[in-house]
Amino acid sequence: MLKSQLDSVATASASAGGMVVPVARRDSELISVRHRRRRSIPEDQPVTAHRQINRHSRLVGGCLAVVLTSAACGGSDDSGSGAGADAGGLISVSYGTAGTPVVYGSILPHVADEEGIYEKYGLEVTFQNFANGADSLRAVVGGQLDAAMTSTSNLVNVVAQGAEVKAMAGMDKPDYYIATTDPSISSCEDLAGQTIGVDQTGGARYNGTVAMLASCGLTVDDVTFVNFAGPPIIQALVQGQITVGTMHYDEEAFIETTTDVALEEVISLVKDVNPNTHYVEQVAMTDYIEENRDTVVRLTAAYIEANDFIRDPANIDRFAEIAAEHNGQPIEVARQSIELFLEFEFWPEGSGIDDGAKFQGVIDEQIGAGAVTEAEAPAYEDMVDLSIYEDAMELVGSTN
């Protein structure tokens, strides 16, 4: 029973020497999801990572029921050269989200899709879900995607390497915390000598863990890290293969809702250690933004409306349905997860990218972790374009 529950959200892993070793995901397992009204999936084609359901169009009459900048009824090509309109007059955008299944840090664009908000703003968005935000960002930098959700630590790293990428909106509170199933571990100092489950060296969980350990004088040399590509960390904790892991609130909700395992919080990155840190953002390359300004403003306007939708407690049941579809969680787990995230204020009011101190906190973390040097580290202004959010807010206001 437990195994089947865990298999619904965890990728395969193998054990060696009593420790879980995740199986690497192949590039061929990349997921591409399109709306059914444009392209149906043959019955014999396997569907991976999460269950697909039929989409339905929410366009009203023959015109989009909004006022869109530079777009007439029936649609027109974008003012830039990089985006094209489909046969229905919608502008096509390829978008990367993180997690297979999708993590809550990347669920907002899927809400915008499911609720017809992208269509409302004249967009047809095609998703590719990656194992992590680092991979989705690499696809944007490499020109395979127009936009993506990625973590701030990843953004810092690629901009430091010379990539011209800008954040348009985001979430400023990473929910990372170190949790344990061992009741003898109750403080940061108790983590000395422990094995801790993280994502990968230089990854967002890893960097958050390093910052939490540093708050009580511990370093990476004082613990042992084991790497997991997301949900398998749940499996390892439940099966007792590790007793300490750096977690998200939805992973806590899954364990508490579907198992008898007791999980206790040891230390929280934001609440206990560093309020000046940042989590994720919607990004695109600078040249794409310059060539397709109207498109990224529409994309961000849809982001704003989706953010308002998921922050409204009245929408929690619908939000839980969407989340459960895309992350493979039972509906009761999705609902509890959302309640925890709302209490944490995971989805902020406003752009979520307007506090330079939070970005600087991540820059400092990356320097401290050795991911970037102080000389090559980017400035806040190198990573953010607030004017897109401002224009998107005007579009939302004129539309509604």
C-alpha cells in the first residue's frame, strides 16, 4: 500500500550499501505537453510523469475578451520577430517548468493554463517539464525555450557566466527547511555527523542546507550529503534509509497524510536563518524580451492573474485539483500542501522580485558556496527587469 502511494510521486531509485541512490533521468524523458484542442495524443503513445486530461477552450465569441496591447480581434503576429501566432490567432510560447512531477514552485504557470488565463491574454503556451530548474534555465539560455521558471541560485550562476537573462516576476520565500524522523535531533547543532538528503551540489536545496548549517557553525565537512532528484527524498525518509532531509511543505504534507511517519522541523531557511533570500522567478533571455516585448508582458499579466487566483482561499479546492493533476499527489495531499503554503505566504502579493536585498542574499550564498566568485557575481540589476511587471500590471488593469 505504502509503496504504491510513494511510487505515484517518486522516480525510481536503487539502493547500495543501505543508501538510496537515485536513477538519473534521461533527456528523452523530457515531457512536452500541448493542449488537446491543437494536437491529440495517440492512444498508443505513453504519457509520463503525470496524468493528462482534455483541455477545453475558454475563448468568448470570435474575439479575445480582453484589451491586448498591439493585438486586434482575431489576433496578429507579435511586434517582435521571435513569436508567431497560431491558426486561432494565439501567440505561441514555449515554457519550461521544474519537476517531474511538477513542484509547487512551478505550478503557477499550469494554473494559468488550466484556468484559461493564457488564452485570455492571447497566448498558446506549450510546456516542457524538467527534472529541476537548472535544466529549464539551460534550455532558455540554449534557445530551446522562450521562458521558464527557475530558482534564483540558478539565475545567479548563469548570469555570472555571461548569459543575459532577466526575471519578470517571482516568489521570494523559499520554503526549504531541514526535517527529521529522529526525535533525538531537535536543533541545528544536533545535525553534526548526520547524513542529509539534498538535491545536488550547487542546487537550491543544497545551498539552502549549507546556509542553515552555517547558522550554528557547521560546514559541509561536518555532515554527509546524499543527492535526490526531488520526490525520492520522501521515499528515503519513509523507508528509514535517511533520517534527515531538506524538505518542501508539500513533501511534509504527503508524509503526514499518507503514512504514520512523524516528521519534525529542525530549522527553517527563511524563518530561522536568513529572511534575505529568494526562491524562483519567471525568466527569459534579454534578446527574446527585446524582440517580443508584447508577448512577455502578456505572459507576465497571466502570471499576475494566476497568482491572485491561487492566493485566494476561495479557490483552494480548484487549485488542489490542478495541483494534483500535475504533481501526481492525492487530492487530500494537494489540499493540505496548499494550506501550508498559504500560511507560509509562499505566493507573494506583488512582483516578488522588487527586493534587491533578497537577491543579494542569494548572490552571497552562491559566493559562499563557491558556485561563483565575488569578481564574476552579478548585481541585482543584471538579473531583473521590473518594467515588464509594471507594464503587465497596466494590462491587467485595462483588461479587468
